[in-house]
Amino acid sequence: MKNIVLFGGAFDPVHNGHLNMALEASRQLDADVYFIPAKIAVWKNDSVSIDHKINMLKLAISGKKRLFIDEFEVNQRSDINYTIDTIKHFKEIYHNDNLYLLIGTDQVNKFHLWKNAEEISKLVKIVYFARPGFKVEENNIQKYSITKLEGQELDISSSDIKDLKSLNLPISVINYIIDNNLYFINKIKSYLTAERYNHSVEVAKLAYEIAEKNKLSIKYDCFIAGLLHDIGKNVKAQDAISIMKGHYSEYLDLPAPVYHQFIGHFLAKNDFNITNNDILNAIKFHTTGCSSMCDIAKIVYAADKIEPTRGFDSKWLIDAIEVNLNKGFSTILKDNIKYFETNNVPYKNKLMVGCFEKHILK
């Protein structure tokens, strides 16, 4: 007799919260877990085609034992499928096994609204994980014999991912989103030339890699900052000056070519609704640096300077910062100074000087 967990949802897109739930349910219940993507989500609006959602699911579970995808609902003629029908289908196949239904905390609170909710509770054992910020409806817990699994669900939202407030999902899925122009990608492209967009993607990927090699939890924030760091680059000069005068007047004495970092900060905050101050500051000082730089800012500054398509051999600098963030950052700053002085590029403005004085290790 096996234990089978049914895990349905929009998975638009699948993220690390979904994977954490599935892996924990598999471990705690000693079960195979089946992701069952809905053809059309009942509670949410779909953003991409079902083919894209399935492709992202395949990437997300690749190499993970006891995680599977079942396309029963996708293959039905009806656009909307109900969980009760899916459960009955699985009961026919696994009639001698234990069936569990895995749901999120938000669905615990809505469970009384599900079609044939009481019948579902008699056919399967319903389980859920706690989610930060959600209070469960105790009446539903009792009425439908819903069991809480130990372990916390990660506080990740597909909606936040689609709005670029979070990218907490497997890197393979992030790359799929980029390669297929899903969710936020076309919006970012609208701010950049094709060449500048490609550079931004490379910066994002390298920033993620640097954070990961340094075993830092900020790798997803680094990716977001990398994607957005140059969105102020192609703003018309008169609009850029207007934004600078209105919001960054203390930096008007800096050379005009660095204004785009402040414009990017403004657009990230106001057009993309980024609220993470570390991401915003990484964008704000990615060209000049400054005396006070968080790890995200150091990583994005470095990735912008040394990403592989820059046209010079930067592998030794990439290796240095991937081994040790602060020592590698110092090495990159020293190389910057050498480049500036060799090519007679003026660089001694107040932000750059502050950055070099504070972050170059003696």
C-alpha cells in the first residue's frame, strides 16, 4: 500500500514554496507527490499558457525523487475541472492506496466553497502547511478533518513573482521565463535596447551566481537588481534632467553619464514598485559605487563591470569574487582604477572616491 499526495494548482509559475510543500509532504508522509496543473485556474487569472506552466513544472522537479506531474485535468475536454473529479479519477487508479490532498493555507480557509467539499474530505485525507501571515479557519479544520503537517510553508507568492517583487523559484525556471518572454520580461524590454537588455540579463545571471557561490541568501534579490540596473539608461536627456532636479539634486554635480543609475533607481521604485531598499540602492550606485554598500550593491556593481560579454577576459575577476565577496570586490575596484588611469578616464568624483576609500582592502 502506497501513499499518494495530490497537489493541484495554477502553478503560474511554480516556485520554491510549492516545491518545499511537495518535498516536505513526500518526506513526512513517505509519499509520491503528483503536481496536477489546472488547465484554467478557478480562483486566479492565468498569465501564461498551460504548455508554459507544464514546461516550468518539468524543469522545477527535474532530478527530484518522488515528485511527478499528472496532466489529467489538462487533458479533459472541459476548461474548468473540479477537484472532486480528479480525486475520483485517482481513486480508480490507486484504489488500494492512501490518497492525500495537499492544499495551501489560503485554500483551507476557502475549502467550504469547494464543490463537494464534504465528499472530498471522505475520499482523501486533506493536509496543509502553515503559511506566515495566514490565520486558518478552525471551523473548516474541524469540519473537514484537515491535518496540519509540521514545517512552515515559505512565504512566496506567484503574484509577487509575476510583478517582479520576488524571484524565489528555481534558476532553471527563471531562465525559462527569460527565454520565453513571460510575465515581467516584456515590460523590462520596453525600457532597453536589445543590446542593453542582453547585458542586463547577463548581469543578473552573474550576480545570482556570485551570491550563490558565496552562499548568500540574497541571490534572488541580486537577480532582480541585475535585471533592472540599467532601466534608466535610455531615458531622454530632458526627462533625465527633470528627474535629477526633482529627486536627486545633490548628485547634479556628477558627470552626466552616471545619471542613469539614479534614473534607474527612480523607475525601479515608481514603475516597477520595488520596495526592497537593498535592491534599490544596488541600482542607485551600480556605476559609481559609494562608501556604504550592502552585499547586493557590491555584487551588482561587480557583475556590471565584469559580466562575460563585456569584451575582455574577466574570468580571473569573476573567480576572485566568487571565492570571497569582499576580497574579490576589492580586487575589482583596484582593476577599475587601473583601467581609468591607463585610459585617462576621470573618475575622482565624490561617490567613486568614497567607494574606493572604504572598500579597497589594504
